[in-house]
Amino acid sequence: MKFPITLTEQAVHRVRALLEERGKPSLGIRIGVNTKGCSGLSYTLEFADELNSFDDSLTIDGVTVFIDPKATLFIIGTEMDFVEDKMQSGFTFNNPNEKGRCGCGKSFNV
């Protein structure tokens, strides 16, 4: 089975750094979506402190990524990246399923 999302090398490095800086043990990160924003859906990232029985999971270079099962259909084929420039830094999601995005870039629809 193919994992619903891929992470770039930069994203994996940043997630690893966040996990190491956290100061307490974590299983990895959990990616999900919430209903919010002007376009309907928003990506969520959180530390995964416990295993949810229905999560999909993948370990990439020692970093474990969990996918909330409610998010799977919305993010199939997505690439998660981490970008950093002089003005901002953060995770970005290149989702081929997106039909639109709000003007501020915080939410999307499929």
C-alpha cells in the first residue's frame, strides 16, 4: 500500500529537529485536516504522543509520520515540504487534489 503523503528531505529534517527540541519523548508527528478557514479545510500538524489504532504510519529516516484516518482521502498524493526564506518559514503542502485555496493560503478545498 502506498502511503498517502510524501515528505521532502527538508521536511524530514525539520520534523526531526522539532521532535528533538520538544524536550519530551514523542512517537512522531500526526498530519490531519480540520474543517475551518474560508475555503473549508486546513492542514494540522501535531506531536503524536500516543498511537491511535486507525492511524496510517510511515517511518522515514527515523521520523515517524502518522496520518489521521479522517484526513487520508483529502491528502492522497500530497507532498509536504519545509521552506525557509528571509520573510518566513514553514511547512507547505503540494496537494494535487486541491480545487482552490483561500487568499491567505491557510485553507483549501477539494
